[in-house]
Amino acid sequence: MTGKKPGPGDYGLLLALAAIWGSSFLFIKLSVETVPAASATAIRLAIAALVMSVVAFHARQSIPRDARIWGLILLAGLFGNAAPFTLISWGEEVIDSGLAAILMAVMPLTTVLLAHFLFADERATITKAIGVIFGIAGLVVLIGPQKLLQLGDNTVRQLAVAAAAACYGINAVVTRSLMGLPHRALAAAILTASFVMLVPFALYVDRPWTVVPSALSLSSIVILAIAQTVIATFMMFAIIARQGASFFSQINFLVPLFGVFWGVVLLAEHPPGDAYIALALILIGIAIARRSRPAAQE
């Protein structure tokens, strides 16, 4: 813990980061209008990796040449960037950005489940279990039990975004073992690994040389790389350094709200009524699960 009570600046930084991350669903929606999901993600990762590598070089930071560490970096690259970015982008080729933001809200509940099985000091409690149940209920309400049985195109896309949320949950567990490394070098290594893993897949699936991207899609990808990836990473590190991980975890309540907000205001999306019910259930689940976390876990 930092021992310092959060002030207006801390909450302002948290809100700003939530607004930036929440807007990522908007820019993803714009990017995949003319660029296929995997290719859009690969370009985003290439730009972000290049910028972060330059930053790490100037900071004279590097990663130890340890097989275990680089194995974890590859896992973090896969589950933290390559897979979820692509799944969200593919999902948003069909579904609204606001719905994608709501689906992503199940990430912290996924983390609770995984941490129970992998870490002795984060065993699930009755309270956490109730929170997870609320989250699952919200997911079922959003997608619809009948659609889950029929598995139509929109349903598969929604499940893809939910799978991306699960990837982020896995990544949260993986990166716990990497937190002692220099942050800039770690971010650069993970982004580079993500790009290298994704390029062959994007070339095979998308045949990007046949794509004619629009200026709007390309500019959206650049914004995603610089703002939602590089700048947001530094903001995340700053918040955790100032107030700890527990304070930072409150962002899980804010990102889906901003995601819906940007979609409604800038893309004129109109989420169905059950989407708001689902969002409420998921956020209640996060709140319940978070209440059982020990205050010392920072």
C-alpha cells in the first residue's frame, strides 16, 4: 500500500484512463470498417511495440535473458494483446462497440476464478462466488439463453468478445509473476512478442495486401496504438505507483460505462434495454467480489 489517501488528482487520473480505455471500443469499431481484425491488431501492435521499445531504450531498461521470464512474456503477449485485441476486433465487425464494452466487464470475475486455482493467497470465498454468479447472470442476460442455444452469427461474435475478457483474466494472473521487472522494458517485450505471434496469422487469414483501408480506419489504428496502448500503459503504471493495485482495480467499474457512453454519443448506438440490465448485474458482481479482497493487497 502507498499509505496516502487518494486525492482529486488520483481520481482524475483514474477517470481519464477509464475514458481512454473505454474509447478503445469506439476506435476498434472504426478500424475494422475497412481493415480485417487480425491485420488491424497487427498494425496496432507494431506501432505500439516500436514506440515502447524506443522509450525503454532511452530509459536504459532491459529484460533478463531468462527462459522462464520470456516464457511468461510470450504468454502475456498472447493473452494480454494478440488474442484479445483480435477477438474484440473480430467481434466488433458485427456487434456494437457498447455491447463489446459490457462483455469485457466480465474480465475481473474471470481473474477471481483463475486466481482461486493458481494462488493460495487468493482463494475464492462465498462472497466472491456470489459476485461471479452475478457476472455470469449478466452475461446470459446480455447474450440471451436462447441465442446461446442457437449460436447465430452475432452470438458467436459476442462470445468472441467474452473470450477476450477471459484472455485478459488469464493475463492478469500471468503478469503477477512479472511485476518485479522494469515496466517500460516489460511492456516493450510483451508488445513485440504479441506482434511477432500475430503476423503469420494475419497474413494467412486476412491477405492484407488485398485490403484497401480508409483514412479513418488507419487513423483509428494509430490512435489505438498511441493513446489506448502506449499512453494508457504509462497512466496505469502511474496510478498503481501512486495508490496501489486495489485503487486501480476500480477502473473495472468505469471502463464499460465509458465504452457504452462513447458508442451512444459518437456512433449513435442504441443498446437494447437488457444490455443495461446486464451491465448492472456485471458491475454488482464485480463490486461484491471486490468487497472480499483483503485491504492489504496492493
